[in-house]
Amino acid sequence: MIQSDNLHLWPIERQDLNNNYVWANDMELTRLAGATPLPRSSQDVEQWYRNLSVNPEQHIFAIKTKNGEYLGNIEFRGLDLRCGCAEIGIIIGERKAWGQGLGAEAIRSMCNFGFGELRLHRIYATTLSNNPRAIRLFEKCGFKLEGIKRQAYYQDGQYLDILMWGLLENEFWANNPPEHSDKSMEHSDKSMEHSDKSMEQAQGMIAQGKDLLSNPYTAAAGAAMVEAGEAQLARAHSDSAK
Ligand SMILES: CC(C)(COP(=O)(O)OP(=O)(O)OC[C@H]1O[C@@H](n2cnc3c(N)ncnc32)[C@H](O)[C@@H]1OP(=O)(O)O)[C@@H](O)C(=O)NCCC(=O)NCCS
């Protein structure tokens, strides 16, 4: 089990399959995650569960609170131990848990495990251009926008861009030093540093988004980044005013 402040990441057990059946049939979730929005039977979910243990390129964990409430799943897929790369994916199926920082905590915890225990060098992810929450999630966890696959995904009558994100081990450790190394920093210094960093990140995202706006092929992704950046900037200003 992998632990962080508020979460435990557990291997998925048979008792978790009911939640997965519900989430797999939640069409909004599957759309946001870029999965084919097809109804799944309980046999499909059972088959998915059986395949988990025989796929060495995939590590999937149940995201649970410390009280055992099951919120969603996080995974490494395409695990390539020779190159030290893996793709990360996340779904928080319980909507009431959205927007509390738990997605970011799970991503950081998984990256800590990937870079620390699996000795990965690079973790990457993709988001759809119509999912500003996921864009913000990866951006705030330090992932860099590495490219855009233009109009690569078809959904609800339109083509969407796929944004590609990557995080290298040195970038992760620079922002997430091991626990013991920053104990001396006072809380107020930490929050000020956090809010400065958050504004800086938001401005970077807005600038990057604006660059993309001028190109008709990347304009949709650019607009999503500007929107996510402006939302973040507003929050960072309000945090710093407190
Ligand atoms: C994406 C997902 C994992 C995020 O989990 P979460 O627990 O809500 O994430 P967090 O609370 O850590 O971060 C979400 C951020 O998005 C921000 N956000 C929410 N809605 C937003 C919007 N419309 N525009 C911009 N930012 C937005 C939140 O304010 C928060 O940023 P902040 O910490 O700067 O305030 C979760 O919403 C989910 O599972 N969604 C459905 C499936 C999905 O999209 N998976 C990702 C596929 S790549």
C-alpha cells in the first residue's frame, strides 16, 4: 500500500468491482477520461479485473481515503523499465471528492512511488482539450506540456486535441523534496512560496495557451489552457489576499 497525507493507494480487490462497474457506465467519466463511451457489463468488468494481474506493463491502484472510502483508480500503463518510462492515468469516480486536491495528492504519491521505487525517469500523461480540470491537475503537479496531437480524438460530433504532458524525475524531486529535507521551513514561508509558485505557473500556462491560440490547429488547446490558467490565477490571488 502506498500512503500519503489523506490517501492510501491499494491494489484493486474483487470487492472493489461494484464501484468500477458504476464508474465504467458513467458516460461523463468515460468521456472525460477519453475512453470509448460504451456500456460495460459486469462480465466486462470481471474480465478487466482478471487481466490486471497478467499485464506486467500495468500497475493499477484503488485510491481510498484513510477511512477506506473508495474514490477512484490511478495507474501506470505502458510501463517500460528499460527506458524508465510509464504513462499515468487517473479517474476519481466519486464526484463529491473532486476539487479538494485529492487528485493531485494521488498523482504526486504515484509519481513518488514511480520515481522513487520503480526508478522511473519519465512519467507522461494525456488529457483531452475539453477537460480543463485534468489540464490543471497535471500542470499543477509539475507536468510540462510537450505537444499537441491536433484533432486526434472524436467525441460528440467534434474532433478534440490531445494534450501530451511529461514529467522528468529531476523536475519532480525539485518540487517534491523528500519529507525530511524541508522540515525547517516555517508554515507561512511555505504558503507564501506556494502562492507565488501558483501565480507563476498560472502566468506560464496563460502565456503558453496564448501562443497556441494564434495557430488555428492548436487554438482549442490554447483556449483550454488560458481558461485553466486564468482560473488558477484568480485562486492564487484570492489565496494570497487571505
Ligand atoms: C481530473 C480529476 C482526476 C481531478 O481530480 P481532483 O481531485 O478534482 O483534482 P484536484 O482537486 O487536485 O485539482 C483539480 C484542479 O482543477 C481546477 N479546476 C476545476 N475545474 C476547473 C475548470 N473548469 N477550469 C480550470 N480549472 C479547474 C481545480 O480548482 C483544481 O485546481 P486548484 O488546486 O488550483 O484549485 C477528476 O476530476 C476526475 O477523475 N475527473 C474525471 C476523469 C478525468 O477527467 N480523468 C483524467 C483523464 S486525463
